Amino acid sequence: MATRPNGRRLSYIAVPSQIIHSLSSTSLHSLLLSPPKKVSRTGHRLLARSTKFLLLLLFLFAGFGTLRVWHDLDPLLPCPHLIRRPLSTADSTEALALGVGGWAELRGDFWRQPDGMGYVPCLKFSKQYRAEGEAAARAGRRKKYLLVVVSGGLNQQRNQIVDAVVIARILGAALVVPVLQVNVIWGDESEFSDVFDLEHFKSVLAEDVKVVSSLPSTHIMTRPVQERETPLHVSPDWIRSRYMKRLNREGVLLLRGLDSRLSKDLPPDLQKLRCKVAFRALRFAAPIQELGSKLAMRMRSKGPYLALHLRLEKDVWVRTGCLPRLSPDHDEVIQEQRKLRPKLLTGRSNMTYQERRLAGLCPLTAMEVTRLLKALEAPRDARIYWAGGEPFGGRAALLPLLREFPNLYNKESLTLPGELEQFANRSSLLAAIDYIVCEQSDVFMASHGGNMGHLMRGHRAFAGHKKFITPNKRQMIPYFLDTSLPESEFNRIVKELHQGSLGQPELRTDHKFGKDVTAYPVPECMCNGTSMRSIL
């Protein structure tokens, strides 16, 4: 507020610079400096109204500009208590496109995506498959029910749910919503609908397998046929010959422990069904999906980001027969735990730690992950999301990575107060949030193989072969151990070792041993122009 010499007071209003710049110099000059004109009383009234309207309009623009500036602040730095505005679909598409192509040109080759060779999802089922489904429905598919109990962590359970759907299809039975068994290690009592979108699961599979929430009253008192020890990698013919008669007689079949029980090599239609369940039907529940996508957008707020699945937890070191090498004391703790719980050791118990490491059977440590990323020319300012449980050794286990790549985040550091409360002590739900952020990343790498890595490989391939780095541990570890090797030479060798391990299309059928189609969806679940013409 100011006073002119004639005693009149002037009022001022703050106007965003964007509004000022949008006015031409001529219009601005005429607005501010036009000489007064003689007007009638009516003109005075119109002018006064116009002036008030203009001031009101400018005030609204100022308020809108202030809100936009406030709303666009980064939630991470330097004000973590503020939330960045959610990206619209168009914004997300533009950001993803930039991450796939444009960011590589601006930030270097690390963000460049592999050549997908034109492969796209291709889940067209044969006429015979559709006819068999219709025949099963007419024959009373609803009179036969498959009950399954799935165990393990989230991604192990997902694999078993995929196979449960396929087995239900083979038997022409309806599938009762799978029961998630409470695991001693995980201690999570979540039910199927807590983790997954149940209605979406039912609707996507409606033409393949009938999914029901519970047994009908006519079957509740039925004593189900139980199979506790299904052999590994059984065929559809084995399933039919083993269960069909008893299922037709009793009406209910109960299966437990389906992990790796069904063959990896199935007829094409059943392979497609596997992909349909894994990549389309098993969508996470809305609260999980919402928070996971929100964290992914926060990570991408300043450009592309890398997701790491770090396997540094205490139980991982115990089960793999490996050592964290943080200190002699840490190694001793792991060795003592292994002696107390020998059954946790997963296979090859006759191998020493060094033999396991050289064979590529040990998780990469934070130091090894750091050296690998530097060799692959990851920029120092890369934004990195790390997924996984609490590292054995706490923050000290992550220090080598944090020193070289300071922009390191996880779900705890990205969320605002209260956002994780509903998921507290629910390991499956927290793992699902990690999965979403990792799946939406521009680049993904796991420090160790496992169910999440396999599913992530397939999911990213199905989404267009997004970059997926597979550490070539067996060939790489000897160079880690060679202390005489110059760093520049180490980087050259390691980068060369990984030229073909960046998520390029790999045909599942090229592998000598049965690989899961949910990890390698080409060629059964994805086709390019050539393979599509051959199918048609």
C-alpha cells in the first residue's frame, strides 16, 4: 500500500512472472501508461467494473501460480514432508517414453533399453482350447472343486497360484480361492484378497477357469482327496491319470506344496494360460497398487531410476551357505546359525563357501553390486530404489553402495508419515509394494537369483523387454578376486561380459533345461511379425 502526492492510496498485487511474460510489450505498455481519457459517468462505472474484474482475474492467476509452485515441490529433497503432485496418464506415458529413449541420449548408455525385436504379448488361444473350456462348463465344472494351500514368500506363492490355475484347467474343475499359508519365517497372516485384487482375478480368468470364493454348501461336508507329495515336474497326463477319477467321485481335491510340481514344458495353450495368470490376472489389491505406483512416480520425478533387489538378509546368508564378509564377527554369527539350523541350507551342502562363490551361487555384496554398476557406467547421480529386507549388519552393509551412489532410497525413506501404517508387519504386502516400484523402474537388477528375479524378468519382458541386468556371477567373480587387475581393465571386461545380459529377448526353447515361461515368455506368450504370421 502506498500514498500518492494527491493523497490517494495505491494497492499492489503480486502477479506470477508467467502472466507478465505472456503479455506483449505493447499491450503491457498501453495497460500501464495509457493517458486518461474523458468519459461519461456510465463510462466511469464500466471502467471501474472492468478494473475490479481485471484485478480479480490477476489475483486468481497469482493464487493459481502459487499453488502450482507449492504443489510441484519434490517430496524427497529438500522437503520430504511435501507430496509431489500425481502424474496424469499422459505425464506418466511421456516420462516413460523419455526414460526409454530420450534419457539415454541425455544421460548416457546406461539408461538405453534393449532391442525388443518387435515382440509383443500374444495370448490368442486355440479353437480346441476354447471348445474344451465350453465342454467342461457344460459337463458341470462347478461340481468339481480344487482347493490349494500355497506356501513361502510372496513370489513363491504367486508361482504356485499360477500352477494351481493351470491344474484346475487340466482337471476341468473350479478353483477355490487359494489359501495363503502362514510361514514361520515370514509370519504374515494375509489372505488372498489382502494381497491381490480378487474380483479382477475372477473376471480375467472367467473364460479359462471358474474361480469361487468358497466351497458350496453341497460340498462343505465332503472329505477332500489330499495329495501331499506330488512329484516334481509332472505332466498334464500325469495330473489327469492321478486325480481325475477320484475328483469325479469325491468332488473336491486338496493340493499342498505346488512349488515346481508342474512341468515347465506344457502344451502352448497352457503356457499362455500361465502367462495370463502371472501378468494379467494376479494384480495387486488397490491400496498396494496405489502406494506402489505413487512411490514409482516419486522416484521418476527427476528422471529415470534403477531398482535393485538386494538379498543381504540374515536368513539369505544362512540358506545360501555364503558369508556376508562384513567382518569376522558377522561371518561367525552366520556360521553358527547354519550349524543350529542345517535344514535351512538349500542344496549342495558338500560345497565350501569359496566353491559356492566361484560357482556363482552367492548373493552379490553391496561392494560387488557397486563395482558392477560402475563398470556398466551407471551415473553417480543415478536415483536408485533398493528392495529387500533389513540387511544383516544394518546400514554398514549398504555403505559401499551409498558412498558411490548417494541417491539411494527404499520404501521407508520415500513414504510420508502414516503411508505404511496399514502394511506394518505384513511382509507379503510390503514385498508387493517393492515389486511394483521395481517393475515400473527403467532398469532392474537383482543381486541374487530367486522367485522375484524370475518373475520380474518375465514381467519386464512382457511389458516390452525393459532393461533387466543379469549379473554374470560365475564369470565375473574371478575378476573381483584379482586384486592386481587395474580398475579400468576390470570395468572393460565386466561390461563386455554383460553385453548379452541386459534383458534382450531370449527364447525359452533355446535353453537345454526346462525354463519357466513366466520368466521367458518368448515364444509361447509373445510374438513378433515373423512368429505371428507363422501362427496365423
